[in-house]
Amino acid sequence: GESAMNAQATIVVLEDERPQLMLLQAALQGAGEIAAFSDPVAALDFLKNQPVDAALIDIGLGAHATMDGLEFIRAVREFDDDLCIIIRTGNATAELADQAIELGAFRRSIKMKQPVEELRSLTMAAIDETRSRRQISRNAATSAEFRGELGEALGTMDEEQSVGDTYRVFLQTMRNRI
């Protein structure tokens, strides 16, 4: 309902550089609750277990990370198609960014280059987009469920119908015999 839409947003930030993380936290002050991770596995685990409204992912995660940004997005897409993911790139990784967009990333944000208020409004847009996608998915699931129930109900009616027909035919046959 309405209250879910106005509820505090949860924003996952996956970033292994401390200065960048602090910058993001400052930029997103008040936009929602920030769950910050430097470990992609922990971030994935979090995303699996609670509803999240937006994610900002450092696409060039450090070499010591267990998976890179693309692998991370791929892993998220296995269980969540609706989450808007903003990928944060250094300037040099346009090709990476294109691959991420193919995986359904929402927007690209270039580190160092982006004014704080732009980053903030980008994140707000991602939150709105995630929420409307989730709503559409929920509605689709509900109507599929409804169609399923309707189908079952109609199925039973058909069966009763055909049982009735069989019975009628049986009666005809009996009558003709008499």
C-alpha cells in the first residue's frame, strides 16, 4: 500500500575505497538508509535477505575482491530483476560500463566527476524506478496467481460439465434399450 512507498528507502553501497564511501554517504544523507559493504559476498547476502531500493556498485572492485562488479550484477540478477543498480566507474572503463548496462544496470555514474547533488538525484530516481518495477512485478504475480485459480475453477466446471454429458448419454442409451 501507500505506506510501503513512503517507507525509508534502503540503499546498498558496494565500494572498497574508504574516501569514495565517505563521499557517497555524505551525498546520500537523508535519501535513505545506507548499507555499506566493501565485500561483494556480504552485499549479495544482504540483498537476498531484505528489500533494497537502489544499489550503487563500484564496477572496478579491487583485485582482492572475491568477484568484480559485473559478476556481482550477474549474481544479483539471478534472484532480483527489479533492483536498479547504479554502477560507479572510473573514467577508463566505458566497455565495462556497457557490459553492465546489458546486465540491466540502471545508470552509470563517473567517480570524481559527478557533483554530489547529481549523484543524489540519480539515486532518488533509481529508488523510484525500483519501487515501480517491484509494484509491476507484484501485480503481475498476483494476476498470474488469479489466472491460475480461475483456470482451476473453470477446469472443475468443465469436468462437471462433461460428467453431466456422459450421464445424459448413458440415460439416453438406457432409455433406447427399454
